[in-house]
Amino acid sequence: MKIRDLSIEGIDARLRADGLRIETGPFIFNIASRARGIAEALHVLYSDFRTYPAEGFSDFHVSVRLAGGLRRLLRPQSIFQLDGITPFKPLPGKQAFAMLEWGMNWCIYTHAHQYLIIHGAALERNGEALVLPAPSGSGKSTLCAALMNRGWRLLSDELILIDPKDLKLRALSRPVSLKNRSIDVLREFAPDAYISTPIRNTSKGTVAHMRPSRDSTERIGEHASLRWVVFPRFEEKAPLRLNAIGKAEMFMALADNAFNYTVMGELGFSALASLVDQASGFRADYGSLEAVITALNDTLEPAP
Amino acid sequence: MNVEPEYVIDAERFAWRSWAGDVVIFDRLSGDSWMMERPAGRILEFIAERGSPSFAAKRDCAVERASLSTESGREPDKVLATLIELGILIRFENTRSVD
């Protein structure tokens, strides 16, 4: 069953009872919530994801609950929990869905050390993966969302998952997090894509989420081989610069952007070195989405 | 008889990968990784790939030593000393003669 097969009321009922189980690539989340807006957001942003009955194994049991007491009436707050533990301070009630998304990311990158996890976006074309490793604010999500709307399959917007055993990338394909000006940029760039109502005044500014393409969620079980690594940097009106980089530089930049490279020890080193062997690396400074996408499509040749 | 020291990488502690003279080294003890660009990296690569008997006399390595001096202004022996100080290289005296 897909999330779209449930009504908003049906989703809400599950969230309030034993939890809504959603399969997001290699992980199953059991989500419980009484916070406003969660059911509606899941209904549209996760519409193509599989859901299962509440009984059964889940990798993560998470919840977004409302803070109790008088504050609940005066100034509602949302609390994220994993297995009943509260790892973060509450956020304003209107930020409940953003908190859920951030919390789900946190669950993965603090626990899923069977994967090498790199901070960045990943997309696939003809079985070959393009990754965009970068910290927040570099324009990677903007570029990722734009590429998803130009024929690339989304693997992940935030967490690049690599299995060190077979060096394949695993797809998460959850909603793409857009911030501040990129929201309007993407509305104009991809007018047919669904973008949620912006949530204002978060710690990251104004945040909205783009629904992953149906192809991305339908093929979420398909792995991909790393082929290209592009380190993006957006600068307003900057001329396009797309420069190849050496393997060792690529290695160190990937390690710098990894969440758990040091946790994995030599396994992480070996995996990353092998990945670098098979990939071509670039730095892309850009000020125009159309220009950088054209350049990437021209430059990123498929494997012979 | 001209006697040259030999250098070997401490392979029990360090893992490494090299790409065209740029080397990334992994320290199993600390968990740290770092990069050494050529030409200094090329010298390490040379030692890693071919071993270092009569290191200083090998033609390719001699070229890299000269390149290191020219490109970076760094003395090859100082680079080697740094690598020894970091524990990456182990130096021992060769008892064999060098051509």
C-alpha cells in the first residue's frame, strides 16, 4: 500500500494510534504524532512511499509530540523523540514537519554505520550516480531539485548512503529540503513540481519541501554506482566554473563531508579510496541553474 | 662503498592510496587521514610501490627529489625527516652497496 492510498484522516488515525510505518529506502520508520500538519504533509510529500501495518519491524520509532502544560495553549511547541528519548530542544509547533524531517536524518546519520554516510545530495542516470557533497548553504539541494526535474532520479537530498561491501549507493529519495530564496527559484524552474507551504523562522530560515519525483520513489530499491563527484557552490550571479579535481583532493573533500568516516575506521578509508578510483571529480561554482545543468550534462559522460 | 639508508612505510600502522603522485594516508592508530601532494607525495608513492633499496640512487626518485626542491623549495631530506618524525617512514641503514 502507498501513502496516497490513505486519506489524510486515515494517516492521522495511524499517527495517533500505533504509528504510521513508512519505507524510505533501506529504513522503515514508525512515525507517531499528534502535532498539527504532519498528516497533511506526509499525505502529499510521501504520497508515493510504501506503508505497512503498524505491527512488524521498524528501524526507527520516532514521534513528534506537542509539549504539554499551559505552553500548549499559549505557545505550542513540538518535541521530537526517538524511542521515547528527546535528543533536541523543542521547536515552535509550526515547525513540526521540518523537525520530523531533520529528526529522521539525525536517526540515520547517528545510527546507520553499516553505510558510509556523506553529507550531500545524490542522483542517478542510467545506473550511474552523481553526488553533490556539500555543507548547508552551498546550493546542493537547489541543484539537486533542479536536476531531479531534468531527468535525473533522486537518490537522496541530504544523506549519501554507500554500502562499503559493494560500493553501491542506496536510495533514500525523501522530500528535498529547500531554503529561503531557492524556494522561489525552484517554483519558477519547475512549476509542475509540488513544493510544500514554506515554514518560516526556522533555524535555517524559511524552509519548504519538494516532493520527490514518482520515478525516484518507484525505483527506490535500485542501487547505483558512483561515477561523478561534483562539489557545488552557489554564488549569486557568479559565472560558471566547472573544474576537474584530482583524486586525492576528491578523497579528502569527500571525507570532510562524511558523517561517519572516522567511525568506520579503515573500512571507511578503503571504501572511499575505491569509490574515488571509479569516479571523476569536479568543483562547480555557479550562479545560474540552467548554465550549470547544461555544463554538467555536457561534461558528465557515461561510462563507455 | 657508498652506503645509502633505506626507507619503508610502517604498513602495520598506516594504510595509503596514491593517485599520480598524490597520496592519502590513513593512520590506524589515530583514525586520521591526510593528503600529501606531489612531488612530496611522489616520493612516498615511490617508496610504497617499489620499496626503497638504494632509494636515493633510483633515477625516478632522484627526479622527484629534484622536483621537490624546485617546485616547493623544500629539501627532500627534510620531507623524509618529517615523514620519519610522523612515524610514516622507518629508516634503517642499508648494508648493501649502491651502484
